[in-house]
Amino acid sequence: MMCYPSIDSLVKKVDTKYTLVTLAAMRARELTDGAPALLDDKGKKPVTVALEEIYKDKIGYEK
């Protein structure tokens, strides 16, 4: 099964894998708590939506 977006493409959006995991977890928690999704989220799990939002530059982070 292919993972979309791929881990390689996601790591290019952030500085480290740790940052990617932290950012995705924080956003997934927001989605679980009721925050509106920035993309189409029909039938997708919160972590998948969070990763797609990172990939499509809908969310980011500051150092």
C-alpha cells in the first residue's frame, strides 16, 4: 500500500522527522477536538488530514 503523501516528500517540508511527527500530532489533536479541516477530509483519519495539510503548505511551524 502506498502512503500519500510520502514520508520523503513530507520531510522536505520541515527540518527534521521529529518536527514532522510533532506538527502532525498537534494538528491531528486539533482536528480531533473539532477544529475545521483546511482540506477535504471526508472519510479520512485526522493524522492523514494533518499530513496532507502539511504537504500542501496549509499549515507550517516556526522555529
